[in-house]
Amino acid sequence: MFALKRRTKGEVIFDIINNLVMLCVCFLTLYPIWYVLVNAFNDGNDAMLGGIYWWPRIITLKNFEAVFASPGIMLAMAITVAKTVVGVAVHVFFTAMVAYALSRRDLVGGKIYILIGTVTLFFNGGLIPTFLLNRDLHLLDNFLVYIIPVMFSFFDLIIFMTFFREIPDGLDEAARIDGANDWSILLRIVLPVSMPVIATIALFHGVYQWNDYFTGIIYINNVDLQPIQTYLFRVVAQSSSNTMMTAVQGSAATRTVTSQSIKLATMVVTTLPIVFVYPFLQRYFVKGMMIGSIKG
Amino acid sequence: MENKRNTKQDPVMGPLIPASIETGSGRKHSLWRKFVAQRHLQTMALLGVAWMIVFNYIPIYGLIISFKEYNIVKSIAEAPWVGLQHFRELFDDDELPNVIRNTLGISLIKLIIGFPLPIIFALFLNEVRSLRYKKAIQTISYLPHFLSWVVLGGILATWLADVGIINSILMALHLIDQPITYLAEPSYFWTIIISSDIWKELGWSAIIYLAAIAGVSPEMYEAATIDGAGRFQKMWFVTLPSVRGTISILFILAVSGVLSSNFDQILVLRNSLNDSASNVIDYYIYQTGIVSNRFSYSAAVTLVKAVIALILLLIANQVSKKINDTSLF
């Protein structure tokens, strides 16, 4: 046992180099984000001079105050929170419901339903026909455009279905004998024991809902309905070519904030919630990814 | 366990369907009775099927507008047929060669550099001895995946700005005399796209390989050690083969996706100044369809793209089946 653990000189060198390379990867991953963070906490006009790499030169919370004082930004944040909460709840419940039915091997027509779904994994109408459909369904400038067209995904159904089929049969037997119908079995027995897979799908869809800006671009003209990512897109896209100046300023109350510093602070505020959530769901989504890739 | 569920009889319907009458009309009859008995389950399933018909199948049907002259006033069915007119227009468009060059160029470089990197990362991360350190690296490496492309676009704009860190460093080293506006220069666009994509997805893409590697039994490594295999030999002969199947599947999907771009990424980073390097098929579809309202033309581009992607998928699948004995279907 001890003999196996003893490392040769070559192995020790390998380990040192490998650990150092990994340290570099971590640094390269974190530093770009850190750079934005310190600039967001720096005085806006001062940041325009550049040269802020490790720590803010003039520490201030003014940028964040400006973000939270801007009605436009706060409304967009509220839309994002609403579409994420509602979107995840609807997507998870609806997809799990269909998956539960399809997971039952005695379902009449089950094979046909699965075939209908499998086709959707490989074919879709693409941007224009989908746009025309949503327009005909009166989903333009409608909050429901964030929810209904993405409330179901056959790919996520496969992940759910795989999980449901592994639930021991005996679990629902007692309820069935008591005369419970399939709805109450789904709600009272199947979903409560499926928290790992629910967490996985909720995270995947939550990240999609939180980060999606494109839906807002093509379906939403009413700025009161745009999510924060769409709002940011309009600001980012305008300044990235360095040809256009500050078009969207919101409520830049004080002179120390610039449109750039507000932009950075908004980016930080937008990103923080997800960054705090994902480490806790890590063990779930790793498993979900595995099922998805094997079956998908 | 699966068998048990397979043969399980519905507690209500079980005794009602003796095997002997499951023939001819009797069978149809019992199927219907079973269907009725499953009405709750069937409601759940059919709600899903109805959703798919509306949101998946109607758009597929909608692609027929590429053979029609669709306008907003008439419905899809009423629009007059124009045959292959839009396809001819597409192949006559002077912009097309450039669009194809950009799409394939970016995709192929992503495939050559971006595809192997997560595998290499997973292989070497697996060699880290300290479990806690390994876990920490993993968690950190997922982080960029959770940033939106809009936020990452903002980060890149900050980094690449005139007073941004890249220009500051290069000027301090006297490699350049004047700041470069990277996002306004077509020549830098591919580099920015590919490196930011790798930065964002390296750790996330490695998850799946790490999961496969974790399934290798320790006995394999012990046996290899006894045979005198060194660290690299074990990585090459034990670890790598364990992810071969995963690599094949992901490679098939990547090959069939070469005509697709990461549209969220392109839309954030493109602008009129770098258009000659950033106009890809997906942007072309968006631009002609949503911006210029040429719905039928844009649908025709989508259709051509889908057909080529399907052919690529089938070819990649066949090749992988021959070489590697792994395939999607």
C-alpha cells in the first residue's frame, strides 16, 4: 500500500506543473470578471483614464446607487425576475407532466408520442416561421412570449423520463390501491422524490430565461416589457463599436457616474444572482448533463 | 425492474382484459377501453403532443413559404407559389460567398481548437491529486458558462476598449503605438469570437468528459501501474479510451452544426464596421428576415441550411459508425 503511494521524481514534477497549469486556468477564468468588478466599484470618470487592474482607485458605490435609482433598469430587472420565476415553474411542471405520462410503458400510443417528440430534436422551422407563428398567436409585445413558446422541451423530457423510470414501482402502489388517480400520484409521489432532476432542469431553464436577450429583441417593442439582458444589449451594442456615444443614460443623477460605469454596475447586478446559485446545484446538474448526453 | 413495470397490470383494467380476446376487433375494443382507463395519463401526454404540433410542427410546415411569395397581408396558405425563385436569388447573391466563408471559417476553427481543449482539460484535471483542489477548479471553471453573452460582450468591450487592459499592456510593452479598436477591425473578429467562446465554455464542456472518466474503475489504473505504465501512458491508454464514445457522439453533433453559429454571441459582438468578417448564415437569416422583412427569402436560406446540416449529420454518423462503432442512430 505504501509502496504504491510513493511517487517518483518524475511524478512529483508532473504534479507540480499540472497544479500550476490548473492555477493559471483558474486565474484566466476569474481575472476578466474581477477586472470588470473593480471597475464597477470605481469612480466612473476616473475609470475612463484606465489603469485599474487589481483594486479600485477611487472606491464608490455611486454606480450601483445609480442603477438602483433608475426606474428603467429596475423595471427591466423585475421583468427578468418575473419571466424566470414563472418560466421555470411552467416549464418544469409542464415538461415533467408529459414526461411522467410518457415514462409509463403501458401508455397507449406511447411509442408514437415519443416518435413525434424525437423528430423535434432534429428538425425545426427556424427563425422566420417561428416568428410568424408567434405573431399570429398575438404574442408580440406580450409577456407570455417569454413563457409559452419555451414551456416544453423534448430534450428535457428525456432527462425527466429517464429519471422517472428509475423510481421503484412499489412507491406508487399503495396510493394506487387507495384509489388515487394519476394526477395526484404525479403531484404527491413522483414529483416530491424527483427533486434532483427538477433542480437540474430548473437550473438549465432558469439560466436560459435569465440570460436570454434575443426574445426581447425580436418580439418586444414596448420597453416596459423588456428584460434586463435586452436592455443591456441595446446599451452594449451601441458602445462596443466606439462610434456611438451615451444614448441610454437612465437616471445618471451624479456627475461621477458615466454610461460605461452604470453599464458595468448593471452587468454585475445582473450576473450576481446566478453566480450565487449555481455552486449549490452543481452535484445535480452534473448528473443531469450525463443523462442528457447519453440519451440525447 | 424495468420488466416489472412493463408487465404491470393496471389495477382497474387488469382483470378486464383476458389475453384470449385480444384479437381482431376485440383487441381494438380493449385498446380503446385501456385508453379510456388511462384518460388522466392520456390528457398529460396529449397536452404535450398538442404543444409540439403548434410550436414545433407548424413552424416546420411554415417553411413552405420559401416556395411562395409570402407577405404580411395574406396567410401562408393564400400566398402565391413562386417555385425556386428565392433559391435562385440566394445563389445569385454576391454576399453569399462571404457569408459561407465566415460561417465555415469560424465553425471549423472552433472545431479544431475548441473541440479538443475541454477533453485535454478534463484529462489533466483528472490527474489533480487533491480532491478539494479539483472540486474548486471545477466550480470556478463552470462560472463563465453562467454569464450571458450580453454581459460577456460588455466585458469584452471593456477589455478591448481604447483605454482597456489589452491596449494598455501592448502600449506599455511598446508593441503598438496607438490603441487599436479591436471590435471595429474585421481582421480581429474571428480571434475574438473563438477565444471568447473557448473561455466561456471550456469548463462546462468538460463536465461530460469528467463524468465519463469518473466511471473508470480504479482497478484499471492499478493494473496499468503493475504493468509499469507511467502517468502519461495511463492517461493515453486508460483514461482517454473511456471517453471515446462521448467524443464520437459530440463530434457528430459538432460536425452537423458547422453551418450554425453561436447566434447570441455573433449578434452581441458584430457591428457594421466588422461586418465583412462577422456576417454568418444565422445572421444573414436574421437580417434578411426580421430586419428587412423578406420572410420567404429568409425561410429559403433556413431550408437550404437545414438540408445541408442533415446531410452532414448522416455522413458524420456513418463515418463514426465505421471507424469507431459509435453512432447516434
